[in-house]
Amino acid sequence: MREKIYSFILFLVVTLFITGCGDDEKANELTDEKPKEVVALKLEREKVSLIPDESISIKIISGNDNYKVYSSDNKIVNASVSGGLLTLTAGAVSDKANVVVVVVDQMYKRASVDVDVANEFGMTLSIDEITLREGVKGEEEATVVIETGNFGYHLELLNGLDRYVEIDDKNLETAGKFVVKGIAVGEGRIKVTDKKRKESILHVTVLKAPSLILSTTSMVINAVQGKEVLTVSNGNGGYKVVFDDPAIAKTAYVTEGGMIAIVGKKNGHTSAYIEDRKGLKSEPFFVQVEGPQYAMKLDEQYYGYANFKDIERINSSLTRSKQITFEMRCYMTGYRGGQTFMGLGNNLLLRGPNDDYRPTHPIAIVGDDLEIESSISFKLHEWMHIALVVDCNKPEAKEKYQLYINGVKDENLTFKNISRQHTEVNLASSSDDNKFVVGWATNQYWCRMLGTVSEVRVWKTARTMQQINDNMRRLKKEEIQGLFARWDFSAGVATDYIQDTGYSGCEINMTLSEVKHDDKHYRPVVVPENVYVPVD
């Protein structure tokens, strides 16, 4: 029988070689296309045992399609292939026999299965003992193959093993295999039997997954955007940090060696844990962000910009709204015609229109063919809160545009030009490279802000006077409906951005940059720590 099999294999190899060479030449004549990557032909199993009239299915794990199958004896083992599945069916034998089945793909890659056929087999498994680790990827489950048996397979969990493992036996009869997954720490046995009462015992132990060991169980970050580092001393790389409250802190960087930096986003506390690529987890550790309340001195040198265009590309409706509210808390130190507070150049911008020698110093709302001025002059050397509310659902300009200074509505706005009123506000549209800016607009040097900024907010709602007054100094947690972006200039460390803690679902951080005479606009600049001053 063995000599017959060897002769069959030799004949098959020679035949395929000759056929393959001819087909390759024809293929090269017919096409100039770049050949596809050729992969090895691999089967799920290389050896099986069958009893007469029984069938088994074997998956083709990888190959190059258009499979053909050859059996060294079709009467003993009939072989067929469909898609990525090889099916073997045993015929009658007097005692026992051995057959080789060869699978060939369109690139003439080959793989074979050694098939034993007998009227009766003993029961043997590919392994008689397995150790699993609960919750560890790659170690929490194992596949067990029935190498010999008589079909009609049945699994019985002994010693209370059903409390510690889950069994996937959907391929038990067709492929002669099953999967054991550990779900709790414990041990027991699995008895495998077939229709001829042959049996085999599998011993299973499920161990607790080891915890990742961290260098600390808690950390305090002493600046809103400050950073602290911890290390993982055992693990498998691919680390990620999962925060219970991701609004408090985030991961700054992670190294494959287990060094992890946590950076603050806003004051508060949260728990977190670390997981590696194999699913090992650490015990929870705690992060406390305790940064002083600061404001940032722009002082004609720095400005900030937010790029809403990035989220417009994801969903254009995110940046558009019929209602909008801009809020700023600032401390002004000088007057200058055209100095920028905040907003969207040539769209919806707040600025100071008058120079220091003029008697009044209103706040102007400007856009494309739009110019409105407050009747109230803003004052220097004291904290000021500005709120611009735009409600495009209102038909009249007086109702549509409202300005509040320190919580007081300006009832006597001067409408200098309202030729083009807003029907909606697009946060991703401005003459400043489509950026939302704070402290400098239109790339004009004289548009620098003379002052310090504490906080800027963008709401996609028309805030009421009561809501504005209730949240001028401190944002109440229950008052966050419609808060699209929020920048608290309390970073307290050298940085090139101000963290967004709004509720848009996106992180729209404000990039910090430096006012330049040249064309180096909208470039991140790390500002020094000394630009941050305490807020009274």
C-alpha cells in the first residue's frame, strides 16, 4: 500500500509540474499584469482517521484559490473541495487502509492529508492536558483535536468543570475538534467518548491571569495639563490605558517597554487600568488632577486657533448650527482698533474697533457685510465676561444678534451694516484659513489682543441671560447641554495647545501659536510656563 501511495505522489507531482509550466507560459502571453502575491497552501489538519461511510471537513487556511483535489485511492477515500473546505468520505475496507489526499491551487502550491481508514479505532486526542489563563488573549482557550476515533462524539465535563470553562463543540462531529475556554479559576476533566464507547480523558486547569505590576497605585498631577509617568514592570507590550472618566486625563505616550505618561485634561479625579496586547490587566490606579486656576497672557505675542474643519470632513452637520453662543472671560490691558477677542474672520468675529485715543471703546460684531457695535465700552484692568448669542431662527437682526457684557444684555446695539445676516453659523468657515481664532485675526499685525484670556466656550445653543449669569465664573456640570467646545487656559505648563473639554464628541484642542510679521501663521508654538498667571 505504501509503495502505491508513493507512486501516486510521484506521478501527481510530475503531471502538475508539466501542466503548470505550460499554463504559466500561456498566462505570460495573455497578460502583462503584475502577478499576485503567492502564498503557501495550508490545511487545518494534516492527518485524520475515518471509519467507513463517515465524512470529515477540513478548512483550507491559506492558498491561491481554484483548488483541485486528488485521492490516491478514490474507492477508499473520496475527496472533494468547495470554496475553502475539503471534504473526505471513507469507503468500505476489509480491515484498515491508508490514503493520501493532495490539494493543489491555481499557483500549483500543494498540501496533503494522511488518511487512515479502519473499521474501528481507539480514542486518542491531540493533547491530554491543558492549562489556560483566564482573560489572557492567546492563553485563555485551546483547541483539542480528536486524532483517532469512531465518530458519534460526546463530551462530558467532570469534577464541576462546567463552572470554570466554556466549550465550543460546533465542529466536534464534522471536523473532529472542540475548543475549551477558561472563564474562572479551577480545574477538572473532560471525558470524550464515541459511538463505539471508546473514551479518552482531558485534564483542564484554569489559572488566574497575572496582573500587570505598576510602579504606582495613584498619581497627582499638579497642573491642569501637567504630566506624570508610571511604568509597567511585567507585560507583553501593546499597552493601553482605560480611564473611568476620560474627561479628566488621557494618555500622552506609551512605550513598548512599559513607560506610560498620563496628562491632565481638567481638574478632577478618575480611576484607570492598563491592558496589554494579550489582555493582561492591572489593578485600578487613581489619577487626581489638581491644577491652579490660571489665565494665559497673550500680550500681543501669542494667539490660539481651533480647526473645526477637521470634524467637518467627518460630518459637515457637526460644524453648522442655527444657534450659536460664543463666551470669553478676559482681562484687557489696552485699547487698539481692530484687536481680536474671538471668532471667525469675515464670518462672525468679536473685536475692539477703536484706538486708545478715541472716547468710546465698544465691542464690535463683524462679518461679511455685517457690522454691529455695542453701546457699552469695555474697561481695562478688570475681569470681563463677553457672550455673543446668535439665533438664526429669529427674523429681525435685533433679536438675532445679542451681546452680553458681564452678564448684562446690551439693549442698544448699533447696527451699522446688516446687509448679510446669518441664516446659520458654520464654525469651519473663516478668512483665517477656516480657523476659529482667539487673540489675533486676519493676519494683520495690529489685530493682536492686548490682554489675558481665562476661558473660551462655544455653544451650539442660544444661551439665555439667566444661563449666562449662572455660569460666567464656574461651569455647572448640569449646564453642559449644547457645549460644543471649551478651552480653559489653565494649562500651567509649557505647551503648544489648550485642551478642549467640550462635549462635541471630538477633541478640538486649541493650538497655540506666535504672532509673526512673516507668513509663519497657524503653526504650533510651545509657550513658556510663565505666560500663565493666577486668576483672582
